Amino acid sequence: MQLVLARHGHPDYTTDSLTSLGHAEAASLAEALDAYPLDAIYVSSMGRARETAEYTLRRRGQQGIVCDWLREIDGRYGYPQEDVPEWEPGDPLPSAYELHPADLFARPQLYSYDRWHEEVPYGPWLRPRFDTLQRAFDELLANQGYVREGLRYRVTASSQRTLAFFAHDGVMRGLLSHLLYVPLPAALALFVHETAGLTILRSIEDHGYAVFGMVSLNITAHKRSESC
């Protein structure tokens, strides 16, 4: 099993759509994906991801599967403005996606893979949202023959299929946290995905079980012509 994670092109967040640069990035991304045999393409229901995926779908003559659970996860916590916790004395807690990695790793010990929500201020807000994402992802993999059991997948039907996911930076970091057993705060801090970036994972299988190894992170070579 191979997994292809693709971030949407450069966005206009106010309209949830692509900018002119984003459309150019999406077209280049579609060409880059010619190198992969995409057997199924899953797409976030948000506009910027759907517009990005459309270039690939048209080029390949395929239909995408739109999934609400691939929508971007709000990192702003949901506290009333007057109740936002402090990150530093006098400084309100920023979005989970805006916390600087150097600040996240100022603590002396590594975050816990299963208790990270107790160790960061945004944990109570984001834990149930990422749990929902990861459960939905595992349900999809179970239907493909890979059933999550603890930290690995029981293989009921080994597959050579390649599944593509057009989604968002936060979603992709959350999936990598889940698949690579990296505490979510570390994944949010370190697994950067540029617009139209690609990340590839492949299953590593033995004795009826599988884990997923990362082959590439944030492939952006196809964007070079757009950045000149």
C-alpha cells in the first residue's frame, strides 16, 4: 500500500479558493503526479483542496471521493476571547499552527505520543478533533485491508494500491503523527508542508502486520518553475 498526501495550492483563505499562483501550482502538481498510479483519490470538501485536486482528476480522467473528515482542523481552540490561556506571561496562546518549534521544544522532555493533550495548552481543544480525523482515516484503511491494532495494522488483504489524499497542512501533519507515532505537538512543529507539496508513505509488511514508512516529505521540485 502506498499513500500520497498532497497539500492544496497557494490559497486565498478569505474565499477558500486558489490564487493565480495556486492554480499554477495545482497544474504543476498534476503533472508531477503522473509518476504515481493513483488508484483512488480522496479530497477534502474545502474549496482550495477541491480546486487543487481538479487539475489531477481532469488530467487522469478520474473521479475524486470528497470527504468532510479531510477538512482542515481549526487550530484556534474555541475559547471565548477573554478566556484564551496564556502561553507566556501576558501573551495569549496563539493558534496551534503558529507556535514556534523552538518554544514547543523548550521543555526538557519529549512530548508523549498518547498523552500530548495533557502537556500543551491546546490539547483539550484539538485532541478530539485529531482523534476524529485519525479514526476516519483508519476506517478507510480497514476497508482496504489494513486494520489498526495498537501501533500497527493487521493486514487482512495486502494491497499494491496507491491512495491519494488532497488536504491541508494541519491534516497532513495529523496523519503523519498517527502513522509515524510522533507526538502531535512535534508533528505540528516539524512536518512542514508547503503549498502543493507531496509526502509519500509505503507500507512495510511482515507476518500479517504492517506499519507505514515515510519515503519522501514535502516534495516541491515540480514548483521550481513557478518560483522563478
